[in-house]
Amino acid sequence: MATIHPSAQAREAAMNTGDYDMGLSTAARKHLNTYGLTPPTVEDYKTQATRCLKQLERKSTSIDKYLYLSGLRNTNVHLFYRLAIDHLKALTPLIYTPVVGEACIKWSEIYLQPEGMYLSFSDRGNIKAVLDNWPQKQVEMTVVTDGSRILGLGDLGINGMGIPVGKLSLYSACGGIRPDATLPLTVDLGTGNQALREDPLYMGSRRGKVSPQEEADYLDELMEALVEKWPGIVIQFEDWKNPFPSLERYQGKYTMFNDDIQGTGAVILAGIINAVKSNGVAIKDQRAVLMGAGSAAVGVAKQIVQFFMNEGLSEDEARRCFSLVDTKGLVTNDRGDKLADHKIYFSRDDNMGKQFKTLTEVVEYVKPTILLGLSTIGGVFDSDILTKMGQWNKYPIIFPLSNPSDNSECSFEDAMKCTEGRVLFASGSPYPSIEFDGKLQTPGQGNNMYVFPGIGLGSILSKAITITQSMIYASATSLSTALNKKEIADGWLYPEIGRIRDVSVVVAMGVIRAAQEAGVDREVRIRNMKDEELEKWVRSRMYDPHAEVAKVEKEVHGKGVSTNHSHL
């Protein structure tokens, strides 16, 4: 066995920043050898939270707030997650989208400290040895990106590290996956962004993007190295320009999924399930127009196809409910251009030789019951289109899903006004509640954080050997059932975001049951548990930052609580 260098042991100790919590007693600090390294006062959480929120309030820009929270996460991890959980709605935009987009753009300028792991193309043949440098012995969850398509911002190379870091923060805050069991991972496979390559502050390689075959060979080595070092690790791909090859190559072989395709599809499907229940139109008569025909749009549409099939349609009948619109208009077989492979499934062959070149023309032709936007074209659902949706449908389903809000296809207020308040609405970006006809109306937000924490948690706890499509589908159907009575009575499509940890339990249970049904689970102890018992078991294995100080205190006072709080 290789000798662990003393400096590596020091790095591992430095990452256990919960040991410096001001809530720990003097006895606990002496036990952890941190006595004297923090001010002597023992503080309650309320005092610590007040200080942090005041410090945050003093920051004048969003990026300064982002940097403050990043520093807190790296110096007092449990306090950071207590704040994140207790102030989720206010802090999530600062931890992840939309502010993480600005952080990624400026990553090489604002870089302060190591966070996550960077693997270079030059590491090929030696990836396992590089992974051995990660100071934490156990990793249950990783998010991996190459930075080639960060949000709607394009190729940002290694500057995309903000995405795995932020995403895994939400896995911990929302899904209860221990932060010390997560690995933010960015692979530097070059960048096609010439401006970055010429930027003297850019911290990635100065080479162009590797070829698709070189990328595939590299990822083969990476996947093998990850599971060899951490058997059972859940691997989530995020923000790849072309996400389909890795999904097709590794789905069924590893415990992996792609949140851009599968997570987005699942969370939108959950909203569609609830919207379809409310709009009074039979499944066979639903007609959906998608503005945008990229990987996310196709992933969304395919998930809804599966739902329509489960409701009694044939695959062909379900597929024909969808019309996709890209920059050239309606996607058809006879349009005259070579379609990208992922568009072919939904390409229309019943347009009778007519081509519809604009969204307005397509909407007039289809007269949809469902209008989905994944185009990043702000305002493309104009007042004319929105008004017609209200004329054709008693309860039109309109989901402008592009981020950030400047790219949203329409606003909640415009959708409400143009449909006389009858719209069934969900967006990708958050919109405030508005008063309409004397009643406060709250928009739904199809945020992936409703599902990906539960997918990760359920996959870890069930010890799934792979993440099946049935598990992804179960995350959507479980989410659709997670609304409480008040939310249902108020016509909401998604639960209140402040209940996200409860929602993640519901989603994780659905994922676990689907894994069991598919025969891909290895946690045999829970197979025969009833739902009530399973729920208690899941909750007992979720990371709770509010309980960490008490765990240490019990250990200090000889009550035998281990410091290893693994899920497994």
C-alpha cells in the first residue's frame, strides 16, 4: 500500500471544515484539536446565521455574494448548509443559477482557492493516479463537465467548474448527500473559444477542442477509473455540448445520468402531468409545439412521449403529438437540410409538402394545447401567440423554460394577461407572484433541483448498478404527486421550493422502488420495507447540517457516535 504523504493528510483534515464550527463546546474543540483555533465563545446557530446574513447583505454585487458564500462553504461547511437549507429560496440563485453563470464567465479572474478536481487531456493514461490525489477517501456522487456548453453561455472551458461545484451544493442542501462525499469534476478537453485561449488569465489548456473519438477514448478511461476507485459512485454529466454520445455509451453500464437531458425532461414531465390533469383535454387530443429542438428539448419531448404511451397511446401516436421548431422552422423530413440525429425522431412527415418557417406560422398550423420554450430566445412567445393560445384553449399550457429570465420566451405576467388568467404556467427562470383579478397568483418553476437531488439520493441508497429510464420516469411521476393539499387547491404545478428536502425524499423513494422493480438495486435490506418504513429509513440517511454539532458532542461524551456518516 502506498504511503500517504503527511501533506496529503493535512489537506484531508483541512477539508473537514465542520471541525471549526463555533457551535462546538470547549470539550469538543479539544477533542478535535481545534481548541484555540477559533474565538473562545460558544455560539448558537441563530447568532452565527445573523452574522453571516449581515455579512452577505453588505456585499454590493451578486458575484461578491457568490464569492462570500463559496468562502463560507470552504471554511465552515455545516454552517453554510444550515443557511442554504433555511434560506433556500433566497440563497439558491446565489449558489447556482443565475449567478453561477456570471461566476463561470469570470472563473479565471475570480479564482481564489482549490475547489473540485481538474483533469486534463494530457492526463490520459494516468487518470486513476490523478484521482488518487483527491483527499476524501469516499465519494458517492460526482458531477462532471467539460465546460463546452455552460448554461446558455457557450464554451467556457475549465471556467465551467462553477457548475459541478454549485450543482453538488444543491445535492447536499436539497438531497441530503454529504458534502464530503461529493466530487466536482471538470475535464479539460480543450476549448473552441478562441478568446479564452488568448486570455492571459485563463487557467485551462490553450489547445482547441479534442476530436469526438479522442473525447470518447478519454471518457472511457475516466469512467473506468472513477468506478475502480469509488465502486458504486453515481456519475452525473452536465453541460456538454453534445450530451448524447456519453449517455448512449454509458447508460446501462454505469450508475450515471445526464441532467440536461433526463433531469430536465423529468421535471418538465412532472409539470405537464399536473397541467394535463387540469386542462380538460384528452391525451390523444393534446398537441405540443416546442420552440427549440436541441438536446434538452428532445429530452423533454421524449419523456412526455413515454407518459402519453403510459396513458394508452401507441409510440407513433404519442410521437405525432409533437411539433419541433428550430431556427429554420418546423422540423420536417422534406425541409431540404440535413437534420441532426437527435431531431429525426420528431421530424414531421405529414406536412403535405408545406414548410412553416416561423414559430407564428407553426402555431397557426398546429393550434397547440401545449407550448414549450427551450430556445433561449427572449420574448419569442409574443402577445399575438399568447392571445391565440388563450383563444384556442380554455386552459392553455405554456412553459417558457429558457434561462436566465432575459432568455425566457415570455413572462408570467404577459402569459396571465394574454390568456385572461387561465394559463397553466411554468418557467425555467423564477418569476414573482402577481395579483390578477384580486387574487395572488404564483407561477410554477420547472427547476431541475426538484428531481436531480432525489435521483442521486435514491440511486446511492438503493446501491443501483445503473440508472434506468424507468428510474428517471419515476422521479417525474413521484414529483407530480409531491404537492400538498394547499398547493393543489391553489392550482400549483410544482411544490413550494422551501419544501425541497421533503420533495427529494418522495422522489428518492420513487427512484428506489423503480430500481427494485428493474432489478438493478443491491441494497437488499430495504426491498421488503413498506413505504412508511422506507421513508423513515431514507430520512435517517440524509445529511442534516443542523445535527452535526450534536453528533460531535455525543461522540465527545462517550455515546459512541461514529464520525463516519456514510450513506452506505
